[in-house]
Amino acid sequence: MGKIAFVFSGQGAQYSGMGKSLYESSESAKKLYDAAEAIRPGTIAQSFEGTDEELKMTENTQPCLYLVDLAAALALGDAGIHADAAAGFSLGEIAALAYAGAYSAEEGFRIVNERGRLMGSVTPDAPTAMCAVVKLDSVTISSAASKYDRLYAVNFNCPGQTVVSGLKSSMDEFSKEISALGGRCIPLATSGAFHSPFMSEAAGKFGEFLGKCSIGETKIPVYSNTTAVPYSGKTVDTLSRQMCSPVKWEDTINNMLADGFDCFIEVGAGKTLCGLIKKITKSAQVFSVENAETLAETIKAVKGCA
């Protein structure tokens, strides 16, 4: 095995009960959650017992997912497994930067709370939506989206999967064109047109907030969604722009592969990133940690390959 990368889960993977078994089995995870609870009372109950509807609200989703993402990474560290680099999908990038030492876990929790609040408070002049488009290449999808009013290709996830974000009124005709081209649109349960110009005002306010936070250099490389390469200075600017910029996930993973990373461990809720990585490359080993059971399985597998 060569170099290990931790990839931190993003929004959409949340579920009630996430993080509970990590809290109960890992002292580092418990300390993380207890510190977060002091900052935002009710977060533990929301994570472990919240309803699906409650957890779909982005101001709740983001802090709860941040905790399970970082808790999984810290639990791996307790077992002696550490990342040589990190990346996070959208909100997962906040946890990746905390793991890499750009700021403390507590500072990261304050940052993700503000990010969720700002993104949840966006009130566009018309209803918005997001959908995942499959079975077509990103160039075709981007070209099709550009024909419609305020519709944007925003998440370039893997070969054959691109997310489109924008006006809900444009989605029906766009979906018909995609079907005619041989593709399929899958509506996403989101509360806004994320990673599009609809988030520009929120991104500006987020940048102002980040400017008041204690943010330093990372101890390991963290690959940015916005640039697909490691952060290198201007962390505040890059992190704030991420909110209204496309997620270049496929490019990010390809760049990490080119830089010698051949073991990816998804940390956090679900296995969405594992699936995307497997579609991008067949040569890397891919694992996931979201609870005590998968933690034990991954520790055994990774140490067995060492």
C-alpha cells in the first residue's frame, strides 16, 4: 500500500443515528461531540435521534455531518491509521481542513454552523432545485444546461454523473432534453441551488465570517473542490468561493491518483464517495468508516495491507 487519503462525506448522506456508535466506542469521538454540544446544545440528540425531515434542513445537516465525518477520522487515528492527504465533498471539506490542522475541531464546528445557516437562509426570487444527471458525459450535460434560464452544471462527480443546479422552472424541459439524449435526471433532496451563482451572496458573507476565524496552514495536503489541487494560501478566499463554485470531484481524485494516493478511506455517513471513486479508478483500494462496525473492518483491512 502506498499513500492513504481520507475523503470526507458530503450533504445528502445524512441519516438519523449517524455517529452514535462512534460516540459510544471512541473516546476521541466522544470528546468531539461533547465539545460541539457545549457550543450548539441539542446537536447530539439531533444527530442520534433527529427525524429525516429535521436532518434535511441544511442548517442542521451540516453541523451533524461535520461531526460524524471528523469523528470517523479521529477514531481511525486512535487505531494508528492516519491520512497523508485529505479531501472533502462540499461540506466535507470543512471537516477535512479541521483534520488537517487548518483550524481546531471546535473552530471548524463554528465555521460549519455558520456555513449551514447562511446556505439555509438563501431566499431566491424563484424556487430552485438540483438533480443528478447520469448516463451522459459532463460536456454534453453542461452544454444542455447552458441553454436554460439560470441552470448550471455544478458537481462533476465521476464519469457518467454530473449534478445540475438552478431554477426549478427550467428543470422540466431540461429533463426532457436529457431523456432525448439518452440520459436520466434524478431529483436531489436539497433545500437550495448549491454550488451555483444562487449562493454568491451567502458566499460573500461566509468569506467575511471566515476572515474573523483563526485559520492557518494545513499539516497535510487538502485538495480543494474548487481547484482540484491542494490548498496553497488564500484559504479564506478558496473556502468561501467553494459555496458558489462547481465541485470538481473527478478531477480531484484523478489528481490524487497522479500524486501517488492508492488507498482512499471515506470517513462519515454513507458510502457515496466510495462509489464515485470506484467509477473513477479501478486501481485504488477503497474503504469506508461510518460506525463502530465499519471502523473495525477498515482497521483490519488497512493494517492487513500494510
